[in-house]
Amino acid sequence: MTDAQTSWFDTTVAALSDPQNQRVWSIIVSLFGDLAQRDGDQIGGSALTRIITPMGIKPEAIRVALHRLRKDGWIDSTRSGRASVHFLTPMGRSQSAAVTPRIYAPTTLAPKDWHLLIAQDGQGGALDALLQQPNYVAVNRSTVLGHGPLPRERDQFLVVDHPDLSVPDWLRQRLFPEDLKLACARLDSTLSGVKPPETSRVSDALDPTQIATLRTLIVHRWRRVVLRHPDLPPRFHPNDWAGEHCRQRVASLLQHLPRPRLSPNGELIAAEAP
């Protein structure tokens, strides 16, 4: 790797890193969801450290985050000779698989079977359990917007099923608050400046670990934007929402950074040539 390529990698990592919101456990979730989601996939401890430390994260912080994820049932670990290997639990794979289409889809996968659930005044807490599900978003303290099958326990709500919704500007602004729009705009601006090295193949310029680092940062930053609420149809978007431009940039960059393969002992191997 040339000095120019090393400089490009370091500069790109610095641009994609988000030190103010760099929760290590969440980065590891993004990493495993991107690289090791299949049953049997595992990543060695040394490989995991090499992927994450260029982000400015210390090995001690990685160990603490892994301990938390094991405690929460996301990740499990075992020994392979003298080294440790880590892998998603069935729950971790299931949770990762559930959001994968939304993270990697080149266009918004907006469903059409929307419904409104309205609670009695002062009883909005009854909606809290629904808001833990990825297909619901709050409209206000007593109303949620969701899609998919209606909940079984709904007798206490006013249900408006398959509504022909008129979307006022105040609702667009509430569904896409300023902090979300700003995070998306910043990511879109950052990604617009990330140009893959000019070689016939990225793997000629970057090793598999460096590709994994960049993929993890891109997926992590995008995941924190796109999973804030369900994929909403374009008519719900405010005029200054950069989400669709950002989605296209994410898809394009990930295509130029082909996902490394994993060896049986959890090391990274260059992606096969198409």
C-alpha cells in the first residue's frame, strides 16, 4: 500500500468517524450485522481489534463492549486455540436480519398498509410497548403511526385502518425532527466527499481489514439515521430531507467496498473477484 493510499484511508476514517456518538457496543453490532450475520460466521478477537482501533477506539473499550453484548444476549464468544472468536447469537442474527433490508436497500421500502392508533387523553403510556417495535413511530403523546398487522391488544385504542392520510407540514417536521435531518445531511455531505481509490479493484489499494473498517463506519452512521423510524413514503418527507440522496451514496460506496469473506478461524479474506 502506498503512502498516498494510507493517507486516503486515514483521512476517510477520520471523516466517517463520529466521536461524539461513538458507542462501541453499537459499532460492534453494525460490524457483525454487516460482516458476520450468517449462522457459523465468526470474527477472531485480533481481527475485531484491527477493524475497530483505526476509529480511535482502544482495545479496553472493545473488551468492555463485548462483555455488555454478551450480557445482553447479542454476541457469544469461545476459544479457538489460544485466541477468542466472537459470533452473533440466534437473537443477534434475528435482530440483524430484521433490519438488513432497510439498511441496504437502494430505494426506500415504504409499505402501504398504514394505520393510526389513538389512545385516550392521558393514557398514551399504553402505546409505549408498540413504540419499541420498528414499524411504529409516535405522532404525539397519544397517537402512533404504524404499518403491518394490527396489534392483537387494541381494544383501548381508536383504530384508523388503511387511512388515506393527508400529511400536513407539522407532521412531516415531527416525524423528521431537526436533529435527524441534520445527522442525515452531515452524513450525506461526508459521503459525497468519499471517493474510492482510483484502481481497477479496491482490494488492490486496501486490505480486507481496511475495507471492513470503512464498511463498518458507513453502515453504522447510516443505520443510526435510517432506523430512527419506519421507512416512510416520500409524501411524508419534508423538502429538506436528504435521506434518499444519502441512501444512494451508501449503496454506491458499499458496492465499491466489497464485503470481505471470513475464514473458519475468524480472519478476514479479500472478497472474490466478480
